[in-house]
Amino acid sequence: MSDNSERSKGSGGTEGRMRVAVIGVGHFGRNHARIFSGMPDVELVAVADPDEERAKTIADLYGCRAVRSHEEIGDVDAATIAVPTVHHADVACWFLERGVPVLVEKPLAETMEAAQRIVTTAKENGTFVGVGHVERFNPVVEAAVKLGIQPLFIECHRLNPFSFRATDVGVVLDLMIHDLDVILHLIGSKVSRVDAVGLGILSRFEDIANVRLTFANGAVANVTASRVSVETMRKIRVFSRDSYISLDYGERKGVIYRKSDKLTLDVIQKITEAPDTLEDLRGKEGVFGDLLHAETIPLPDHDALEKELSNFVRSVHAGKPPAVTGEHGVEVLRIADFIRQSIREAQEAARVSS
């Protein structure tokens, strides 16, 4: 096992910079390489990809070595893993067994067994693993967290046209898992019930899915994901006792509606009993005049992936796990497994009844 205390300082790179490698430079990995190459405290030493031409193109673009396999990388301080999901465990554990911390693109692994293997290997070798749930670093989600609202009900829609990539997994692991991680983060309670349905349209896995999650603290989340949509949508709505937040990931817009002290059950009763009053309220600017206040949520302007990778680099320097840990990755995968099982059960029930 390598000396991770020296690795955490990035002492072996040019001018003391942290030596980083990117394994897999397809859709996600090439963006990792781009961002790492521009970090002043990071030296991107190599990219690995079985597609030699693709690896060479990315390596030439960002001034590093190109190799076919992660086993050819050599000595590094950290690595990011952006290979197909089915290979996450093997590649991640190869580095972890050498004391090298890794950031694994979401989902952490294809199965719970593989995910647990990654986390266990990290612990046994005195290092750590982070998971690329990039939406945690989205300005929209960060703003929601800072508001400190305790959700009672969350509704998410994540719709994409079919991209012909990530066909080794279904839409739950491809798209929905982003929202599952955010929901677990916001609600902060254990899932007590899962009810899901899903259908395969263009692949052998589910391409569209809907799930209702019930939590131990009484909160509920309704989540829809599709990769066969004609439009793109990434929205989340969060309801609490005194406020409602509407957030658009893609547009990076957020609005919070707050209930004023004047909006009580007695007031609502009077409004419903007086149609003229209701018409007056509808005619006012805003939503119910001064009873429900709407305001735009100020959102910082930053790139979520850049912030995720910066968080990982700081974690390696400090020798501490990043914001999204391997344990977080295991938990969200556990919920995803329950969802996929629920979908299979619903499909089997439909076949029996038909």
C-alpha cells in the first residue's frame, strides 16, 4: 500500500501539484480531464481509455499522456473513474488497494455488492472514495439547503431525449439517481416504503419510471425520470409547512413562496365563504396579495462539476472524505435497488393479470 500521507500533499507532481489521472474519457470523463487540466494545484498526468484514438485526442488537448488501461497510469495522488458502471468496482478497487483516493462517477456501482466492495476496500487501505453526484453542487440545490427548509413533500421531474449512451443501466441508475441523492440529502430520514412503476421503451432496461417514496419522518417524495422524452426538464418542487420552493436545474432559477402570518385557517375559511373576496384576491398582483409572498432565490454562478472536482481535490489534500462519500453512494444505490425491484414486481403483476 502506498503512503497516502504523502499523496494527500500532492508532493510528487510538478512544482508540488497533485498528480491526477482520469480513467475513461467518454461523455463525462473528458469534462473531468478538461477541468483538472485547468486547476493550478493539479497536474493531469494521464488519461486512460480502451479507445486509443479517443484517449490520444483528449491527452493532446490537455497536455498529458494517453494510455489504454488504468494499469498503465503509474504513480498518482488521485484518480477519477468514469468508465461504464459495470467496471466501476474493478477499476476503483485497483487504485484503492494502492492507497489512492478515487472519485467514482455516479452510480457508485451496478450492484450493492460491488458498491460495498469499493467502500470496504477504501477503509481497508486507509483511503477514501467520493461519488460523482454532481447535483449536490448545483447552485439550485445549494440554495435549497441553505434555506434550511424541512420538506414534507418533494416532487421531481427529470426528462431527457434518448441519448444512446448509458444503455448498460436503466433510467433509475442513469437519471433518477441524481434526484434520489438530492432528496435523501434534503429530507435526512430513512425511506420506509417504495412504490414504483417503469417501462422499457428503447432499451432492455426501464426507460421511464415513477416512484413514490415514503420516509420514516412522514415526508413523501414523488419522482419521475424519463430518457425517452421529446423535451428536457429538470425540476424539483419542495413543500414545507410554511413555504414552497420551485427550482429549475436547467434554467438555474428558483422561487420561494412563503406563507405570511396573516394566512391562517380562519382567513382561508372566510375567503372560501366570500366569493367576492376571492375574486378581489385573484385580481391583485402576486399570489393572494400579502398572504403569500413570492421571491426569487439568489443563486451563485458556478459550474457544478468544477465545484465537485475542487471539493475532491481539497479532500485529497486534507486526507478527508469529500462532501459525497462512498457511504452516501451506497445508500442511494440501496434505494435505487428497492425501486428497480418494485418496478419488476409491478411488471410481473401486470403480466399475470393480463
